[in-house]
Amino acid sequence: MNSCWPGSLPEPSVRTLGDMRCVLANPDRSGNIPLYYMYRDLALTAGDRAYLREQNVRFDITVIPPGTVGGEYVKTKGHHHPLSPSGIGYPELYQVFAGGALPPAERSQ
């Protein structure tokens, strides 16, 4: 992981197979098997962190190792962002450091 991020990393939040049951095509699978890792609120320096906070921006990295669950590629669970204080939804920017990805996007209803 550190080949993609030159700074130190906090302990990740881990999404397990059991956490993902509600979005799996084959939900009879469960367990504590880690599927992906989320490193949140990263910054290289204190100055970077201060700047990101001033801009109301957070930098996160999600690591999704290659694999399948019941024949289905590992995926993230998904989420919706609340509106920011300005009334605009928080944007997300995706970058693939290694491998490939097809990120789906949804609109909240």
C-alpha cells in the first residue's frame, strides 16, 4: 500500500464479508473475512491537513484487493453524502493507483 502513498497510514476501517451481505448477489455467505480497507482523512503534513480542513475536503484511500465472493467481484458497499453547509452535495474524486476499476455511480432518490 505504501507504494501508492508516501506518508504514514492510520489503522484502516475494514469492510468484512458479513458487512456486505445486504449487497451481495449470494447473501447466504457471511463471516469476518476482510474484503477491503479504508484509510480515512489522510494528509502528508500538518499544513496539508490544515488546508484540507479549511477547504472542507477529506482525502481517503480505499484498498480493494482483487477477488470474488460467490463468483461476484469484490465491490464497495456504497453510500450517499449529506449536503454540505453550502447546500451542495460533497463531491468525490476517484483515482485508481493500480489495476483497473469500473466505478458505478447512483443518484439518490
